[in-house]
Amino acid sequence: MIVNYMRKRRGYWYYVRRVPRDVQTHEAYPFVVRSTKIRVGDDPRGVVARIRVQEFDAQQSARWQDLVNGVDPDQRFRYQRNLRIAAEHRVPYLAQSDVAALPDESFMQRLRIVEAKPSPELASAMFGTVPPPSIMISNVLEEYCKLNAASLATKSVNQLKKWRVARDTSIKIFITVNKGDLELAKITRAHVLAYRNHWNQQAVAGKIQIGSANKYIGRFSGIVKAVAEAHQINITPVLQKIYIGGAKKGKRQSFATDWVQSVLLAEGALDGMNDEARAIVYLIAETGLRLVEACNLTKSSINLDHKIPHIQVRPEGRQLKTDQSERDIPLVGVALMAMTKHPDGFPRYRDKNASCSAAINKFLKANFDIEGSQSLYSLRHTFKNRLRSVRCQDEISVRLMGHEYGLPEYGEPSLEDKLYWLEKIAFKPPGRV
């Protein structure tokens, strides 16, 4: 569960969290309270403060986890300090036994570094007196979150929840397959192959697609590699060549343009939907937006008073799929009608695109003759086909879609340029939305 630990106190944003029951004996107070030193007036929506709070929480959670596991939390600090000091002097941090086995010249280099500026901290870093903290596989996700607190803080609450659940599941299955928790540093090739074999057998039994199985493997591998690298644990060799071959990339079906015009956009065809869901369908049909982009439009990103009414896809409180997803799209036809009716966006579905998708797709399948894998997302593919049918320039097409592209950067096409092509493919709107 994702919990918000941000609080306003005396004009500043604070991190406030109750101490969990299992570590209360280790803490002097029932709450942990830390100031972000960010004024509420300077950050009224808490955008910057949220990043700081998440960093605090990742650090605090890691400390508590160490206490539960019987690990000295200060060891983690000393080890990270030694890694930093060693890196500053351009030598790898090595365990004491590895330092003792160095060639004479390499050993003397470390000795000269310490003699030049003697200190206990420098000597500890050069001669590896602090062993790496013991990190269990069950704790690698929390450790990863601590290391990547700033980037994770840019996700919305639901994005972060979905992200965590998928990776937590991957890790728990690894532990189950290997019949118990393991230390990160002690994972072997046999453990990893057992995990791969589990997913291979699931795919053979038809319980999961190969592509989906590889996603579980990739999530586990990505988390473990990142944490191991941060602690200078060489685990890369045991994780090589673990993906399952034979995955087929599914091809999503589009709707026929004529079907969208004559059936989906027929007056009254979507009357059984709630107003916001219906408007979202109209918007996607005419702009090719991703559902998550449509659901998270806000009043500030809907520009109806501009000489060219348009919407702006921006990372407001959430991460975009790619950098190229950030774009401006003119509103024409039924999309303009829909947004004129909903100038503040769709609060019912803000950060709830999964429930929106479920509601719309259920309606489409119940009321229309939907083929195979067709779904709401098919409208996005239809949009791309329509651009192709009028021979829209690739540079403008990929930018309207928000795709990654390998084209030279000559600046963003103007709204006028985009409007020209969107008017060419605009549907004839129904009399009402």
C-alpha cells in the first residue's frame, strides 16, 4: 500500500511517519519527524517536497528493515561512505582479503594514499575494513526504492503502486521457486536457472505467454542488477542469457475508419456510457492519445481559448511513457466538442486509467461487434492508419503519436502544421456528445 507521509507544519513540508510496531523498541519516539526544509509557499502542491519525502522514507524503511534483520544500520552508512571515498581516489573498494591479495604496487598505492592524508575513514576505505551489508532477496525492492527515490517520486500514486506490485510479485516467485530467502551476494547460476525454468514451464503449460514470462524475468533481473551494482556485488554473470526464446510480438488490431465513423460515432451510439467515459472515447478517436494521457488531462493542459484549441500532454504528478510523449495536439471535430464540454478534464478517471479502460471496453464488447483483440486502444492504431492514408509526413506523424523516433531533431512541428493534417482526417462528428 502506498501511503502519503507528507504533512504541513509551521509553513514547511515535513516527513511524518509512525514507527512500525516491530521496531518500536529501537526508537526513542513513536513518530519519525523530519523537515524537508521546503516552504509550503514555495511549493504549494508539494511537487518538490514529495521527492524529498520519498527519499526520507526509503532511507527510513531501509534502516528499519536492517533492524528487523539484526543488521547494524550504521554499517550500511559506513559501507556506502567507503565506496564513495574509494571512488574519489579512483580505486575500487575491495574486501580486506582482496586487498591483501593485491600485487605489491597496487597495495603500496593504497598505502601512499593513506599516508598522504591520514584518517580512520580513508584507511578503512583503502583497506576494506567494512564488509558489505547483508542484503536479502526479500529486501532488494526496498533497497532499489531507496537508491532510486528521486525518479520513483515522479510517478503518480497509482503508477507507483502498479510498478511495485509487478516487481514484488517477480521477487516473491523467485524466493518461492528457490524454497526460501537468499542473500543477494550468494545467488548462484543454479538459482537463476531454476527461476527461468519455472517461467518456461508456465509457458509450456499455456498458463502464460512467453513475452509475459520474460517481463517477470526482466523485472527481477533489473532490480537485482541495480542493487548489486550499487553495492559493488558482481552478480552480472549469473543473470546472463536468462530470457526465454520464441516470444511473439502481438499485433493489436485497429478499427476500420468507416466503422468508427458510421457505428461508433453514430449519434446516440455511446449514450449508455457515463459522460466522462464517452468524451474520452471521442477524444482518443480524433487525437490518438493513449488512455492514460487522456485520463490525466487537467484544466491547465486544456487550452480552448487559444487561436488553435489544443491539449498539452505533460508529466503533471506522473511519469510519461517516453520523453517524446510530451507534446501538444490540436483539437478538431468530435474531440473539440468533447473537450469544450469537459474543460477541466476527467476528474472521475484521473490517475484511474485502469478502471476507465475496464468500463469502456466492457461497454464496447457488450454493445458492438468487436473482433479478436480489438479494444479501446485500437482507436490509437486507427488514428495512425488514418494519418498514413493521407500520406502525413513521418516527422509529424510520430510526434502526434508521441512515439520515440530516430529522426533528426529540427524542432517541434507547429500547431498549424499539426492542425493541417488533423483536419484532413477529421471524422464527421455526431450532432451531440
